[in-house]
Amino acid sequence: MLDFNDTKTAFILKSDNQLRKAYWLFRLVANSSLVGLGRRASNLAIKLGLPIRTVVKQTVYDQFVGGETIEECQAIIDKLREHGVSALLDFAVEGKETEADFNATKDEIVETIQYAGGHPGIPFGVFKVTGIAPFDLLERHSAGLPFNEVEARAWERAKSRMEEICYTANKYGLRIMIDAEESWIQKAIDEMAREMMERFNRDRVVVINTLQMYRKDRLQFLKDSYHEAREKGYFYGAKLVRGAYMEKERDRAADKKYPDPIHATKADSDQSYDDGIRFLMEHLDTILVVAGSHNEESARLLAEKVNELKLDPKDDRVWFSQLYGMSDNLSFNLAKAGYNVVKYLPFGPVTETLPYLIRRAEENSSASGQSGRELSLIKKEMKRRGLD
């Protein structure tokens, strides 16, 4: 029986002081006005070159990021593994724009894959295509606009970087997840992911594409992608998430006067996500599924599907995934029950991971954010430990 309220298991890695610190942090990020002020202040501090490293490092950074380097993350990887949770190293530096930056990010991702290949407890790699390719090219390609000669060469370099990443993952026996991004660049990302799957997923799943199920079109896209993979004879890797750009998506749709691509209600998004899980589990023979979710009902649904199909909870085709620093009640209780669980473990220099950290803070401060649930669980565990 899964008990997602078992806080002793959920916070088994946190000392009393770490638990108190997490409590105050989630209280702070629950205040959307304060988070907005922090975002503006952080951006201004970076622009002016002010020394904010220490403040960031001791607050949101330590909660949501594993370290500045791969090596700094190893202690956390070892602790997670002791309790049956795998790690997924994510180089969380964003917002780069030059060819030199794209090459440097690609090299860091390749190095991360090579490191993971020699260390148990890291079964996946991950990357964002905007880390290795210009955003404007992805947008133009998604819109079906032709490239000029300079753009065409830049596009080929971007595809070459992706190919090197996927080739390295295959060579070192890892699976590589391609993150989903904004809808107006996702068509290009999907196309690149499909090409990589067709090349590298011939004998097993190496490349995994991510689908944001809050989009109205993603359930049908999932079904079409699976059937295409079957027709062309390759395995299909899918990671399902709800989505991370809702306000941006809605604002752009309103501004440019096209239909909102996002489901109208949370209930509709939940239904789309759960229907996607059901579809994948019904076609598991040539699929690897990663359920990236902080939603307890969706996690329970997938666990029930594993049991209904009489699968070993450790069946390597089915994985649960949560972000480091969030939803430990899901991660550690699922792992305790024997299921495959992987934590996204971001790493990178403190100031360069700020865009990632701001998204995590904003996610927790939103109306449907995690802060209320996180706080209630932390308070319960503090009471159990006699810390309240």
C-alpha cells in the first residue's frame, strides 16, 4: 500500500536543521508577491554585477540544486541511491545565445553522460534543445519558414550537437530525455527527437521525448507518435509532464490572436495526462514511459497500472520522476514500495542557474503550486520529530 503521507520516509534524508530551513523556504515561496520581487531583484543584481551568490546559495539553490559541478552532486546521488532513488543529472544553465555557448553546453552534457556511464544510480541523461540551438531557428523551423544560407548552416550545427549527445548516450548505455519547451518551438524539437529515435531506438529505448499534456493536441500526438514508431520499427520513449509555460502560452496566444493551445481547466489537463499514462501502459511492449509528475493521483494511477498488469515494480520500462527538492513524499514512498524512481538533480554555477531557480519558485507560488502541500507535510514531520 502506498502512503504518500508517510513523512518519516519522505524526509528521511533531511536533518532537523534542513527540515526547518525547508519549512521557512516554502513559506517564503508561497508568497507570489515576494517571489515576483525576488525575481526582479535577482535580475537587477545580475545586470549590475552585485554579489548575490551567497544569498542564493543558502536559500533556493540548496533546496533545488545538487551543486555547482557534477562532482559536488555525487554525495546526494549516493544518499538517494541508499534509499532506492536514482538520479538524473541536469546541467541547468539556460539563456545562452552564441555558437560558443551552444558548444560549451553540448560539451557539458556529453561529459555528464560519460560521468553517468561510469557511476551506478544515474540511469538517464537530459537536455533542453534551446541549450544547444538558437531559439529563433527553432521558431522559424516550427513555423515552416525557410532558412537563408547562414541559418541553414546554424541549423545543421544544432542537429549535429543533438546527434553527438544521443550517440554518446547510446555508447554509454544511458537513456537521454529531451525536455519539452514552448509550443511555438516544439514542432522543431519533436522533429529532431523523432529523427534521433528512429536512428538510436532500434534495439532499445535510448532517446525519450517529453510531452506537455496540458496542451490540447498532445494526447493525439502521443498516439500518432507511437503508431509511427511501430510502423518504422523503432522503440518509443515518452516522458509525460503536465507543462511548465502556461501563463506564457496563454499570453502569447491572446497577443497574437490564435487559439489557446492549453486545456481550459486543470481537470482537463489532469484527464489528458492520465489518459496518456493509460495509453502508454496499454502498449508497453515497445515503450519506455517516464511519468514526470508531482500529482499524487497520477502517481497512484501508474502504480495501480503496474499492479493490474502484474508487472514487477522494478520493470525497467516504467519510471516515476520528480524534481529534486520537491514531492519527496512521492519519490521516497514509491521507492520504498519498490518502484523505479528518478530525481531530476540540476547542477551548475549559482548565478547561471537563476532562471531555473526562479521557475521553481514561481511554480511553488502559483495558485496550483506545491508550496501548500509541501508545507503541510513538513509541519507534520516537524511535529513527529518534536520540532514544532
